[in-house]
Amino acid sequence: MIENHLSLLLVVLPLLAAPIAAVLPNGRLPWAVSTLVSWSVVYLAAWQLMNVSTGQVISYELGGWAPPWGIEYRIDAANALVALIVSGIAALTLPYALKSVIKEIPQQQHALLYAAFMLCLTGLLGIAQTGDIFNLFVFLEISSLSSYALISLGKKRQALTAAYQYLIMGTIGATFFIIGVGLLYAMTGTLNMADLAQRLPELYEHRTIHTAFAFIMVGFALKLALFPLHVWLPNAYTYAPTVVTIFLAATATKVAVYVMLRMVFTVFSFTFIENTPADELFLLLCVMGILGMSFYAIYQKDSKRLLAYSSVAQIGYMMLGIGLGSVLGATATLVHLFNHALMKGALFMAIGALVYRVGSSRLEHLPGLGKQMPWTFAAIVIGGLSLIGVPGTAGFISKWYLVLAAIEKQNWLIVGVILIGSLLAVAYVWKIIEVLYFKATDELEHKYVTVKEAPLLMLIPMWVLVLANVYFGFNTELTVGTAEQAVKLLIPSAN
Amino acid sequence: MDMILGHYNYWMVIIIMMAGFYTVISRGNLVKKIVGLNIFQVSVFLLYISIGNVKGGATPIIETGVDLYSNPLPHVLILTAIVVGVATTALGLALVVRIKEAYGTIEEDDIHNQDQSL
């Protein structure tokens, strides 16, 4: 019974949890409900991934209406992997959230925060699950609207302007996307992605299809913060409450990258993209994003903002895989999508623990804390190594596949950029580590002598992610294995 | 001539779309930006409604003797998008109210200056 409705339950459970959390009295109850739901969702997502990991496709018809008329949830290995990342990160962020939220957000807003969090989770899971392009837009807006509200809960007033800026740019992005969808519908008469993929090839020469493609790509480039459309991201990540930053950094942009993969490889096909300037443009923007944003990260004075710029650079790596347009490239994108969620989740959790203890994420307020909070410091070191791509961490695996994909295309420039990008990552990760451990002054050391290690409830989720970074650096069966399976379905011509 | 008159509604969509988009980009007043965003979205509503029209098609209500109907689906779709648009506007305006409380102004330049001077 549950197995048949698995795909829908993943979306419906958090959707139902949201109003429940909102009406519960402020305190621990809303948190408990959200955590419980997020843990059941992660269980369902893992179950779903097991069902599709050998290459089957689950097709779920909403309300019993047969596709292409009804909405279809079409789950293959790619969807299932993304759903697992989103729900996994949510399930780890929520236990972490309890203490952090109490510290950062006034108590009368707690219930609403968890409600918005659940809505955001609903939206992101919905995007991952759905096979209907208009349904995707609806879920996109559910997740976006709730994330605007979540960001605006930040303590400083800049959180409000950051949320406003994100709202304007996010809405433009989403509106571009529906313009594209409308044009596709006008040409093909269908909104089902699988159906679109079948009907589009005969229309490839048509100018309307090219316009639709351009609108969809620009719309989602805004959502996933592809350089130079990333302007909203650093502010949003810096001023949002820690918990929100962790969750959004590890999931929201990743889900947008997944949609990009789906659009580029399934709905349109790479043969179509090759006849447009899009693939070269992606590569160019990614190269500029990786180099430019990594440089920018080095000069940041706030650790959260530093990691935010690093995120924009990392999104460049993910889009590189799409721009290269090969089986290896798409595999690298999916693997990096997974691994980057792990490392950014771990790093933002560690920074959040520092914020929890000293109330600031600015580097000038952090010197010497590494000695007071050894576990948090160790998490930053390992997370940082993974971000750089040192062998033995998850980051190495994804960079390895990216380099392989670039070599396969004989694109030595890209290989060089990936390597230089990693060197720049060494610089900005070192900047945090230096401040935390080596820059302690007597005055600050005296001030911080009473600072204790972060509470256990924050350390455990953080270290689960840190250990996952190491584990997936050695065992690549889940990441690479699933990604390869997913790409087979994503790119039908690859078989 | 047919190109212009025959596609009158589509030309309007483009003009409204650009007017809205330009307002969002060029205005410094946060409320005016939201007004621009609304105009921008309205153009998309019009686009969808225009797509649904079938030449010579009747209103999509089943009736004997009529066999060519306009397509009602885009209209239903855009109903969803209108709801999303309303929610976005409400949230955007709520943010503007909070920004006004926090900064005492809703002009982008003033807000930027206040943040810089910190």
C-alpha cells in the first residue's frame, strides 16, 4: 500500500506537516513534528532510491489521471538521488536547528519558521519528483516563496533587503521559466516531460522552440545562481539564519542544477543544444564563475559570505559537466551535486556552531576559536579539504570525474581551470583555518577563554556530514553508481 | 499589416512584458519595483490566454452542434500562476513594510548608503 504511493507521500508528508507546525504552540513541539516528518521522508526517499537504483522507472499518476493529461510523477535514479539529498540534508539540519534557532530567532516566530521550512522541503522534493513541467513551476514557487520568508527571518536588517532582492530576481527567473513553458505548450500541446521529449525533435528547427529554450535556461540560471546571475546569493546566504543557510546552500541550488540537467538532456537533447550557442556559453560562464568567484571568496571578511562565493564557484563546476555535454560530464555533475551538498552542509554547520558561541561570523571576531572548539575546527578542516578536492574526500571524486570529462573532450582549458579553481579553494579555505587557529592574539584569547565546544546536538549532525565526506571519498558505489545509472536514463542515446 | 494586426495580442504581450521588466530594473523605489514585477507577470498571463484561443473555436462548454472549442487548459494553468503572483506580491509588500520599519526609507539608494556607512 505504502509502496504504491511512495512517490507522492514524499511530497505530501511535509506539506501536511507545515500547517500542523504552524498551529502548534511555540516551543519544542513544532520542531519535534518537523524533525519526525523529515526523518520519515528520508526513510521513504532511501526506499525509493533502492527501488529505482537498478534502472526501473516508477510512474505515479496523480489522482489516477493517465499521463500526458494528468500529472505524472516519474521517478528514475536521478530524481531519487536528488530527493535523497534534499530529504537527507533536511533530516540532519533539523536536529541541528533546535539550539541554533532558539539562539537566533525570537520565540514567537519558531512555529512559523518550522512551517516555512516544511513548505520549502515540500517544494524542493516536489521539483525532484514531478514529471510535469508546469507542476515543476508550482513547486518551484512553493520552495522559493518559503525561502524568501525564511531568509527574511535573519537577525540583521540586511536580511530583509537580501530577501527582497532574492524575491525580485527569483520571480523574474520563475516568470521566464513559465514563458518558456507556455511557448513549448503552444508548439507541442503537452506539459509532460517525457511526452515533450518525444514531440520536440521534429520541431527543433522552429524558432519558437529556440526562444522557449532560451527563456527556460535564463530562468533557471537565475535560480541556480550561475555567474553572472548570482547577485542575490551572497547576501541571502550571509544574512539568513544559520539553519536556513545550511539548508538552502545544500539543497536549493542543487535542485535547480538537477532541473537544468533534466531540461538539457531529457526534455531537449544535447544534439539540440549543440546547434545553439548555449553549450559554449555555459562553458564560458562557468570558467568565469569558477575563477572570478573563487578570487572574490579569498577577499571576503565574513566567513559565511566567503563560503557563499565559493558556492557560486562550485555551481560553475556543476554546470561545466552540463556544458561539456557528455555522459561523463553529466555523471560528474550529478556526483558533484551530491558531494557539494555534503561539504557545504558540513561547513555551514561548523560556521553556524561558531556563530552559536560568539554571535558573529565575521572573520575578525573568530581568531583563536579553533583551540576552544576543537571538534568544530576539525570539521572545518575536513570539510575544507573536501571543498578543495584532496584525495580521500568526496570532493576529490567529483573533481576527478569532471577532469576526466574535460580530458575526454580534449578541452585542456577546462582541465586547467578546474585545477586553478582548486588552488584558489586552498587559498580561501586556508584563510578561515588561519584565522581560527593561527591568528589568535592575547587579547582575544583572554576574551574567548570561556568559550566552550558547540552543544552535542549541533556536533552530531555536523560530524555525520563530515564523516560522509570522507566515506564517499572512498566508497563511490552510491554516488557514482547511482549517477551512472541515472545518466543512462537521462541521456537515452547513451545506451 | 496582417503580421501586426493579426498578432495584435502578442505584440501587446511583448510591450507590456518589456514595460514591466524595465520598471523592475530601472526604478529605485521598492514598491514601484513590485508594481513592475506585477506588470511583467500580467504579460505572461495574457500570453497564456492568447495561446488557448483556437481560431473559430467556441467557448469550451460542451454543446450539441459545436465541435471546435478553444483550449481551456492554458486558462486553468494561468489561474495557478495568478495565485502564485498574488502570493509573491503579498510577500514582497510585506518585506517592503518591514524594510521601511528597519531603514525608514524604501529607496534603494538610501538603503544602500545606510548599509555602507555602518
